[in-house]
Amino acid sequence: MVAQAVADPVGYATGFGYSGTYWDYVLEIARERGGLAGLVNLDIAKDVIVDILKEAGFKGYRFDGALEWILQTLQMIRELA
């Protein structure tokens, strides 16, 4: 499942039933605002993400998958900004 989520971040975004997923909300906010610039700081360094995941207890393939998923998702959001 981790590999599948990394391969398809949008398809594995947390869902809220009929109202959509986190990704749907990101897209909606970006459309309403004309982008996401100035709304969130997307300049988080990879090392910071690594430290957060380690502190949260991620290890092995779950650590690798979570890191890759987060990095991909951040890039997707940067492209909307």
C-alpha cells in the first residue's frame, strides 16, 4: 500500500466521503485564491521532514514511503502556488 500511495498521491489522499479529499480541497482553495502563494510556507527542507518522520517513529519502508509521498505532495502544491 505504501508503494501504491507513493505512485499515486492524489488517489491516496484522505477522503471525506461525498465532499472529496484533502487534494480536492487544496485545488478548490487554489482556484478560489488564484493560486496558493502567500497562504502556506512550502520552503520546508527535506532534512526537517526527515527529522519529523524520525521523531514520529517512522522506520524502514514506511519512512521511505512517507518521505517520498510528502516530497511529491509538496511539489504538487508548489506547482499550484
